[in-house]
Amino acid sequence: MITLTLLHPLQSIPVQSWTFESETVVRIGRAVDNDVVLYSAVVSRYHVELRAKESNWEVVSIGANGTYFDGKSIDQVPVTDGMVFRLASSGPQIQVRLGAVLPPEKQPLQTSDTISPAPEQRPIATTEIESKSPWYDTDERNKC
């Protein structure tokens, strides 16, 4: 099993994930017939393939704009669990996880021995939010 996660370009947090249970080749690119379709000007129609090789995987760059790992252009590199590669020098980043990966909502919680209840919170009326947050009004944000 292999899981690919698109990372946020600035914060490196997960944006979207795809899990492949039995595929031996996973294709990424702009074309709609790829397994993972990414709409970015720097992503080639057929940009990269992840190929199962015996007991491991490899990343193979097939796009015109290149694929980067650790800041270096690669043609082909073995996959390691948790690795992050980039499509083009400034394009989307993809993290690779091997084996079964639980989604965040199903992962066990890391808690201390004592759990205190959440503090009681007073609900805020919608009118309070609007009066306290002038940026909340979408009409005001769109004015130039």
C-alpha cells in the first residue's frame, strides 16, 4: 500500500491524500487519466510515476519540468517512507507513506494521565461577530 499526500505550499500541512492498495504504477500529472491529477501550470500532463519494484517503490520523473528531491533534480530515486518530492522546481510537494497509514481522525490520541474538562464557553451571537470583525463582510473585502 502507498499513500500520497499533497502538502500545502507554505505550511507543509496535508491538503489531500490518495491511497493505492494494489496498484503497481501510480501516475501523477495534469492529464485527467492520471491516478493523481494536479492542476498547476508547472506540472506536466504526465509528470511522474511511482513504480512498485519487488518489495519497494521508486519515483520516476517523466515530465518536462523535472522532479526534485532534497532540492536536487532526479530522474529516478528509491522511495523511503515519509519522503517528500516536488513536481518542478517550484511546484506542488508530495509526501509518500508506505504501508497502512491511518487518517488523522483515526490515529490514537496522545493524552496525559489526567484529562481536564474543556472550559465553559459562552456562545457568541452572529451580530457580535459581524460588529467585531469588519473583515468578515465579503462585500468590504472585495472593494479595491
